[in-house]
Amino acid sequence: MHQYKDEAIIVCNTAKQNLPKGQNHNCHRHWAFALYKKGDLSKAIKKIKKGVQLNPKDADNWIVWGLILRTAGNYAAAKHKFE
């Protein structure tokens, strides 16, 4: 997924559009990471927040959120997410 940013965004968007309302496609982390790699930090933060909201016990979601915040220069918030 790291090298296929555009493809990841397309696949995640397609999953969101094709699933019945109320079902979770569970790819917010990948979507957020792809947006992050493309440099769109604000959209990446929105996607990872949604991922954490839907699956707060998934440690990988928190790590991606911390990475995005660290890159944005918000070190205190990033540290909190990593912890």
C-alpha cells in the first residue's frame, strides 16, 4: 500500500460507495496513510479520526494518527496518540 497511494485511495473510496449503509469497510487507516503520503494531511487526519472512531482498539490506527500529527508538527498530540 505504501507505493500505491492513488490505487489505495480508489479502492477505499470504492469500498465506501459499494457497501450498504451502516456497514464498515474498515480501510480508513490505509486511506489516511495514502492521503498522508500524497501530502494531504488535513484529509488524512479526517480519515484516521473516522477509523479510530469506528475501531478504537486497533493500535495501527493510533500509530498512523500519531505519524500524521508528528509530520504536521503537532508533537504533543502525536506523542499522546503513540502512547
